[in-house]
Amino acid sequence: MNVPELLEAVSLLVSEETATENDITVRDIWDYLVNDEWEIALGLLEELGNGHPPPLAFWVELADAAEQLRLERSSAWCHWRCSEIRNGVIRADLTLRPAAEARRTTPIAAHGVLRPMWDIGHLSPAGERAVSIARLWVEDMPSLEPGGRATVRLVPFTPSQWKHVQPGQLITMHEDRSVAGTAVILEVHRPATTMPAG
């Protein structure tokens, strides 16, 4: 199988000359590619992206490779990381209200499908609460049950509305007028100011 996007991503890895014993290198990835273990190679490259942030082109190439390999979860994650670079990302500790106290009675799918509204402190011209929309990705879990708690990643639809958000701030999640959950901001990463090629 010819997946040039993986080969391009491999070129962004640590070279053999500068690698420590804990680094994944070009040679490591090539060993998997030569043995037709594309899914393992792709998984290793995805994990590398969690360290020093690679450029947008890295995630675009990995997304293309995952699509060719029909790895839906990997493809969704790589596209999500592209969105984080373009729009910024907020990591937060989210606690959903229990099903008996909220509109939601089913789990939230973890992989960036839900686009809830968030009360992040804005008011409308009339002085009423104004909400902002951000997509939600639940880390390290396939779904989040009502009443559950997890670390989530939020990608704002309008990054400029989220400029004031800071670690430690409490925000509320809404799927209607009622509060669906509360979140404490853990980290804020602003959008890339200059977009790398990709």
C-alpha cells in the first residue's frame, strides 16, 4: 500500500544522529512501514504529535493517510488536531449533570461530534447571558455518561470570543437553556498566528 502522507510525516521525526534512547525515530517508523504495519506506524506518529506541537502539514498528512487506511477514529483525531491549530484549543475538567437533573440522558460521544453552547461570561446588548459554541472532544474515553467527569478539549467556532478565558475559570455547558455541565479551564492554547503550509 502506498501512503505518501505517512512518509512525509516520518520526515518530521527526530533524526538517528540526535535521538536519545527514548525518542521514536525515522528508522522505528520505517520498520513498521516495511512490514506493512501501517496502523501501528500511524498510531506512533499520532502519539508524537502530543509532545512538541508539529505543524499543520503533519496532521493534514496523517489525516489523509488514516482516511486511505479507513481508520475513522484516527482520521477524526488528526482532523481535530488541524482544527486546534487553526482555532486554538481549551482543555478543561468537565462534570456533566446527572441524568435525573438535566435534559441529557444519554452519553456524549467522545470524538468531536457534539457542539454545545458555553457560558464563558459574555452578555448580550440587552444584558442577558450570551453563549459561545465550541466543539467537544473527550480525552481517553469513548464517551462521557451523564453525571460523569472527564478532561475535554474544546475548539471554539469563533476564537476571538474566547480570548479572555484563562486557566482556573469556571464555565458552564448548555445544550438548551438549562446547565448541562460545568467545566474548570485547565489550559488555553491560542490559534496559530501564522498558518504553516498544509
